[in-house]
Amino acid sequence: MLKAGLGRAILFVVPAAVLTIPVQAQVFPTTANFNVTITIVDECILTTPIATLVFDTDAGVLTTPILGQTTITVQCTDGTDFKLELNEGTGVGATTTLRKMTGTGLNTATIDYELFQEPTLTDNWGVDLDGEALVEQGTGAAVGYIVYGRVPAQATPMADTYTDTITVTALY
């Protein structure tokens, strides 16, 4: 007869340790591109308002020339060729070489005056059609151009305030 033996079993219990193992998520990047663009076109802008050209406010008898000036500021894209024109004004009978300021109210008398591109008062400032426009090239920055005015000696009309309005045009 066989004897059954009791076997002894040893049971080892190992406490389970809580292990924290940092797991970094794997990143699988994906990329795309986009374009950025701007189209610059030729353009010129005039800064307004343009200051009034004021001749001597206390002028009496017009026996000697009276000078005055104002500045036209224009900004054109870099490299843009442009011309600045000054029209003849609103005085009756005015031209781009001899403009006319007119009295106020019922006074229709006029005072002649001239506009020039430079301080020597030799280059008349008129319109392109007559070859009298200022010719320049834009730099991208605002640039001031001085308008030199002269009231030549002439017969003096009655005391009053005489005015005119000139239209500036930038051709580009």
C-alpha cells in the first residue's frame, strides 16, 4: 500500500509594490505650411489739408514783388514715377503762368500771382500738358515739395481780401 504523504508547500507571498513608471506619450507631429503675401501697386497720396499760401497780409500798394510759399506733401510707393500738377485756379481769365486772386463779395477786381517749383522763381508750376508739372519719383516716404509764390508789381486794386483756389493733382 502506498502511503500518501503530505507534501509541504511553501507559499511565498510577495507584497505587490506599486510602481509608478512615467510613460511619455509618443507624439507624432504633423506640419503644414501657408503662404503670406501682399501685392503693392503704384500709388500716390496727397496729405491734406494743404496749408494756405499767404502773401504779406499787410500789403499796400503793389510796387514791388511780394513772396509767399506753402508745402505740398505727397507719399508715393518706392520707385513710382509721378508728376504734381497745379491748375490755373478759379480766377476769371487765369492761366497756369499768370493766376488771379479775386476780391470778396461784389468786388470782382483781381490780383495777378505766379507759382514756381523752386526758390529762384524760374520754373513755373502748372500742368503736365504744358510741360510745367513737377516730375519726381516716389521713395515710399512722405516728401514735402515747396510751392513758391510771387505777386508781381502791378496796379493795386481796392483794399479787400483776395483769394483763389488751386487744385493739386498727382499723376502716376
